[in-house]
Amino acid sequence: MQIGVIADTHSKMRPEALAVLKGSDLILHAGDVGRDEVLEALEAIAPLVAIRGNIDKTGRAASLPDVQDLEFLGHAFYMLHDVKTLDIDPQGLYRVVVAGHSHKPRNEWIGDVLYFNPGGAGPRRFTLPITVGRLQMSEDGVVGEIVELPV
């Protein structure tokens, strides 16, 4: 199973991001969606699970949940916008913590938990790269990949 992961689009849906996400079985958006057109473009590719970020005050994004508790192929996922607000210890509870907010890509195992931030896919922030992520899943495990977009 391939899960596409995107965050911090801030109303900007880049065609390069859509191209990388094409072929995903599912897409996760870790907040700061912006305009409804972002959700619509992602939903045209694959089923979408999204959460609200700190800028999501209007449109469909305003009614998204703050967190999502998910399970895929026996692996528990916890998705929130800002990992700094994580108020639980995910060890032993979750296999993957997905977050956005910082615009900084992260694909890091700490103990048995993969902390995954696809980075920012919308407007460039400072000198950070424009990125999206992919999670390759099987019953045996999860492998994360950060993809830098050629923009």
C-alpha cells in the first residue's frame, strides 16, 4: 500500500506535487490546507484523510478534525498538524506520527515510531525545499520517503 503525504499547501496546489502523489492508494494531508480546491485536487487522485492546520479558518478545511487516529495494514497512525503539540507518548501505541506545520521534512525513527513530516508543498518558506512524502506500507513495516519537487 502506498500512502501519499502532503502538508502546508497554503492554498497552492502544485502540479508537481500532484504528479508525485498520483498512484497513491490513499493521501494524507497534515494541515494548513487553505482553499477547497486543494482538497478537491487531492480527492481526484485518491481517497483523502485531512486535518485542520492553524491557517484553516474558512471553507471545508475549517471543519476538518484537529487530529486523526488511523490504522492501515495493522499499523496505527496518529496525525496532527504540529508535532510540538503532541501530548501523548506514541511508543507502544502508534507506529507512525504524521505532522506538518514546520515545513521541514522529517523521516525519523525514534524507538519503534516513525516521525514523518512531508515538509511544505505550498509557497516556499525561507530557504526550505518544496517537498511531499510517500509511505510504503506492508504488514511487515513502513518505509518513509521524502520527495523534493523540481520547482
